[in-house]
Amino acid sequence: MAASAATKAHQVPGAEEQGVSGRRECCALYHRAVELVGKRWTGAILLVLLDGPLRFSEIRHLVPDLSDRLLSERLKELEAEEIVERRVLDGAPVRVEYGLTGKGLALEPAVRALKSWANAWL
């Protein structure tokens, strides 16, 4: 059944369609965000980078049980999403560090809230 013109006029722009039992459907962007940040080890990597840039070995040390292969894979995924930035530092030897971009830093409230929830409920 199509929504009436009056109902459409009162909808919030960008609101999800009504699904079963009058509930809103899951937003595709929300689902994508949860899948991205909720990938194994990604949340932990983001959490340690919130305090500032780190080298690969420092991240690995701060996130126990994370393999080099998986850390490398997650950092590449986060770089591709422009959440993490890889910086090559001049000097001898050349050093590489990873830091959050503005887009990554914008995740801070969500990451910290999830950490707080975990501490209270898990």
C-alpha cells in the first residue's frame, strides 16, 4: 500500500522505508559502517590509534594476539577507506607510522562508547 501524500510530507528526509510491523528497515550505510568497524581486530586497531600515530610494531604490541598478516590487511583496508593514513618519516632508517585521518578521528565517540559499554556489560 502506498503512503499518502500527507504521510510523505511528514517523513524525515533520508528516513528508511517502513518494514515489517511498522519498523524501519536497516539503513544500508549503517550496515556498511558496522561491518567495516566490526571486522575482527579493526575496533582494537582504531582504539589504540585514537591516542596518536603508531608504528606497525607498536600497534602489534598494543593489540595482543594480532598477527602481522592480519594487521597489515586491516591497515590496508582502513587506508582504502581513508580512515587511516600511512606516513613515511624521513631519516635513517626510514620509519613508517599509521595515524587516523579526520574521518577516522570522527569515529572516536562511537569507539569510546563501545569500550565503555564493554566495560560495563561484558
